[in-house]
Amino acid sequence: MRDLIVLGSASAVPTKARNHNGYLLRWDGHGLLFDPGEGTQRQMTRAGVAAHDVTWICVTHFHGDHCLGVPGIVQRIARDGVEHPVDAAFPASGTEYWTRLRHAAVFRDTGVIREHPISGDRMVLDTGGAPFSLTARRLSHPVEAYGYRLEEPDGVTMLPAELAAKGIRGPLVRRLQEEGRVTTPDGRTVTLDECSVRRPGQKVAFIMDTRLCDAITGLAHGVDLLVIESTFLHQDAALASEYGHLTAAQAAKAATAAGVRHLVLTHFSERYRAEDEQLFLDEASAHFAGDITLVHDLDRIPLPSRRKPPEQIERDRLTGRDLGQESGHG
């Protein structure tokens, strides 16, 4: 299962309709909890997910709406007896704040949390053999803040018609995948490239509080899903710049420049009313032609279906097959 569960979507001040930030990205049995703000533990209960679903806690920065839920999450992990490691990434410059949050109250502690302080302009985190890489890049905000990029390595999709035409079946298919070439029963040598096409790995970027900066493009380049703050409307662009935030238009322009497939807008200022939501969508759609989701708390957003590589699109064209996107994640 690969999807995003929105646990909260407000900015500095929660509203009646929007909790403080909180986003759980579920990825093949892993659960990456980004920016657990105040109330995240309760929102997880409402969403039907548990502490056992969390394998990473990723904090972008230490403003309260992005981290005040850490004490409850940590204590719930301990209380529920989570046995698997839970990795925690956060800006190294905020280690003092992480420590305060991590030990904010009296509880029977847990030893499963492994800390990964982030520093520098770019840092690749140790994911311990997980089926994805996780990279953090420094953003532009009044306090040190990082965005995250999760990326699955490219794989291959086997072509059954090509395998059959070359007489490859059974154990030979596995050997071809593992060794890159096999000898068929009639003595021919067949390579993996002859019977497969590249399968692009899926990618997700998570970008919270920031002004426009080069790191946004680096994080969002070619991703299938971009979760990005759009705190303000264009009419308040001066405020966005002053406080280190984006407008919906700026988020959309950045998504277009980065070649994003699905744009997810979140982190809305409490100054706007519910009836203003359409203004965010109108503003973003003027600059981004792909799918746009303006989130609400407890939304579930599936990752887009896989993008077919150019060589498979061309092969499908020549054989008259459907040119649509490949479904599923396998």
C-alpha cells in the first residue's frame, strides 16, 4: 500500500476544520510520519492508524505546528510496545528542542527510537535497507528547515511476449532477472534488455515552510506526488516572503518547473475562510496543468499509478496496445 493520510493541514493556528500539521506516508509496510503537530495522536486514531504503523518520524523544523505532537507520538510508541525501530530525522541545530519534546513528560521510555540529526545543505539518510532512499535538503525559512524526498530505485518490467518468443520460461526467467543474461535450451544468448523495459521508481517530495529557493526544485524534480505548503494566496505574497512561506501560485509554478505529476496543497493560514478554498485551487491551476488536491484533514491520497518509460510507450504504440499508465506499484 502506498498512500498519504492527512492528519492535519493548518499552519500556525489550528481551526475548527483543520488540525495542526501531520502527514503519514504509507509505503510497502513502512510509515513515514512527517511533522506531527499538536493533536496528531488523536488524528491517527480517527484515521484508523496506530503507533505500530510508524517507522519514521521526520521533522522539517521546530516551529510548534510542526513538532508539538512529538511527545504524544513517542509516548504512544512506548505505551503500545512497538518493537520495530522507529527512525527520527530532524535538524541538528534543533537537537535541544528534540530532546525536550522527546522527554516532555514522565513515562516508561522506549529504546526503539534511533535519531538522525540533519545538517548541511543536503543529507542522505540511512534507511537501513528500506526499499527507498530518503534525502533532506535545506530550505529558506527564518529557522533552519528541511524538505524531504523519498525515492524508489528504478526496476524492470518483464515482457511476457518477448520471453515467450525467445523460449524463456520457468527458472530461466528468474535467472535472467538476477544475472542479466541466460542461454536458452537451443543455445541462444538472451539479455535482460531484450525482454524487459525500465520501470521508473516512484518518488514523493514533502516540502513545508519555505520561501522560493533552489532546493524546492531539487527535492521535487520528477516526483509523482509533491506535498507542499501553500500558506498564502497571491494577494498576500509580501507576507509569505516576510514569514518564509509560499503562495498557492508559487507552489504551483515550482511544481510545473520540477515536472511534478500530482500537486498536493496544504498548510493553510487561519486568516482564510472555508469559502476561500476555491481561490487556492484557481490560483494553482493557473500555473499547473496536472492533478491538484487541496487537502482536508483525514483525506487519503493514493500515489499516482506508475509512469510508463518512453521505450515502453513506443513499444506499445508499435504493437497497438493501450498507451495509458501502468497500474499498481509492483
